[in-house]
Amino acid sequence: MRQKTLFIFGAGASKADRAPLQNELFSGIFKLLEGVKNYQDIQLNQAFIQELKDFLYKLYPINEEPKNNIIYPTFEEVMGLIHFAIIRDESFMGVHYKNLSGYLDSLITLIANILDKKLKKAPGINKKFIMYLYESFKRKQKSIDDNEVINEFINQNLFLNVNYDILLDSALYKLVKKFKKGVDYCEEIHNPYPQKKKIRLFKPHGSLNWLLCKSCGKFILGGERKIAMSYYNPISTNSDPNIQCDFCETILSPLIVPPSFFKELHNKLIRNVLINLENHLKEVENLVFIGYSFPEADLHLKYLFKKAQLLGGFRKILLINKKDKDKKKEDKPYYYNVKRSFPGVDLIDLTYEIPLPNGLEEDSIEAIVEKISEKLF
Ligand SMILES: [Zn+2]
């Protein structure tokens, strides 16, 4: 029977904790390469910077534009072009194809570095939201036994996060650790899925707290530690990563699916996450989109949601996003992308019912959770 709720956290949810949005990431990377102050304390090797600069400015000579006229390319476009060249087994003039996958790795290294740096002093908005959500859920339960309440919370609420950062992960760990429970990333296939009594968090684009041995398949979970940085930090200083699998001694790899129109979803772990998400979606009745605009670049997710919808449908969809006083909600992607994907489903946009303009932010959490609780719990 469908009765569960899936919370979908997009870049806007991490933005609340000061993570850059996708479209800000690329300007962030150019600023980082140019040594702009804000990013100066990220350790980067000069040869690494120069190589990446040469490559990016070859494809996008924006350094020749007047300073006030620069429009940065999107991440999806740059990654998409590199992917496309790799798939077609071709080079760009002056950029040999054998170097292309190295540039992909370098760009992801920079994203990881920027996220790592920017989120060191995260104000804890994700944590506060999860705590309030749980407390509000608890107030609506008949039982007053803490263990029963957390089990019911875990059973009824699933989480999907398209971000690489571990803001939501840390928030969920903080909640469940009090009850001696963990987070289940659903990276293994079970049929039927066991009641592990762990809170389920799907990360279909990978996570900075994951490392994987691509030789023996061992998966290492860093919990609240961004263990993937032990792979990325050496790359940015032009040395080789030295993190070995303790079983087969192969160098471990991170698992980050770059933002691109051609997402590589072949990795076994990512495939498992998507298969498990598809299976769990059959039990989901309500969707809550937080800071996520359901873009076309995430067609693989649109596909799974469409299949689930045809199998019985969703009852309610709640939207929480940033207000834009110059635009009607009907003209905002977060609204119309969802509206046109789920015709006939009760779509409740809470964005304009929240007193503050930025969606998820410190002083609006209470109001947001109250609205969610009113509609769902
Ligand atoms: Zn191994």
C-alpha cells in the first residue's frame, strides 16, 4: 500500500547551508583558477591550474571578453561536450582525446574542493530542518515510545539527494545516532528489501563520503566524513592518490556522477541505487521537492518517477523553493517542470506561503515544517 513520503533535496537545499548552485559552480571554478581571494586557501598545484585553464579557455575564450560581459558556460554543457567527444572517440582542435577523461576528473576535483571549502562552516540548516521534521512527526504519533516513533519515521519517510555534499547525510546521521541507528544508502540489491531499521537515503549522483574499489567491488562508507577528498586532494596538488583497498590493494575511486546531459549511470552501485529507488517508489504516495527544479538533465529520475506514477500514482506533491518577486510561480522552472511531469496530481506550492523569500533558510524552517506536517503527517 502506498503511504510513504519521499523528500527530494536539490541544490537549493544545500544552498541554504551556503553550497554554490550548479550555475554558480562554474563561475566559481573560473574564479578559483584565476586565484580570486575567496578561494585562495584551496591548495592547488600551479601546473594543475595552468593545464585546466588552457583547456577551458580553448573551448570558452571568455578571458577575451570585457570583464563585465562574461557569461559563463553551464557545467552540464562543458561536461556534456567532453563526454560527447569521448563517446565519439574524437578530439577538439588542440585538445587530444586521450587527455579528455583527465580533464573530466580535474573538473570534478575542483567541484569537490569548492564544496569542501564552502561547507566547512555550514550553518546547519539541513540539520535543523531534519530535527524539526522529526519533532513535528512525533507530535502527530499516538505512541510516545521514542523507539516506536523513530521506527515509524524511518518507515514512512524516504530521502533522495541529488547533491554530492553530505549536508543532508550529516543531518540524518545526527537524528538517527541518538537511537543507535544508521543511514542506508540502498547501494545493495535485496528483494524484498529488508527492514533494516536504517533511514533510507538515495544518492543517485554519488556522494563525497563514498569510496569504491573498482577491482574487487568493495564499498567504503565514510559516514560523516568526506573520504572522497583523500582521492581529490592529491589530484589538485598533482600527486597520485594513495588510498588503497585493504582487500586487494587497488587504489580506491570516488563515485561522483558529473552534471551532464549524458550521465554515466553504468556503475554497479549507482545502478543498484536506481533499482532500489524504483522499487521503493512503488510505495510512495507523496513527494516533497525542496530546492529542486526537476531539470531535463535528470531524465533518468523523471523516467523512474513516471514509471511509479503509472503504477498507481502519487497523491500529493509539495514544492518548496526560492521566491522570485518578479515572476509568477507558473513561470518558474521548479513549478512548471513538476507540473508538466505530473498532470492530475495535487500540486501544492508552499513557496509563496512561507514568509521568507529563500525557501529553506534558518528562520523559515519552523513555518515550512508546520506546512508539511499539516499536509502530510
Ligand atoms: Zn579491492
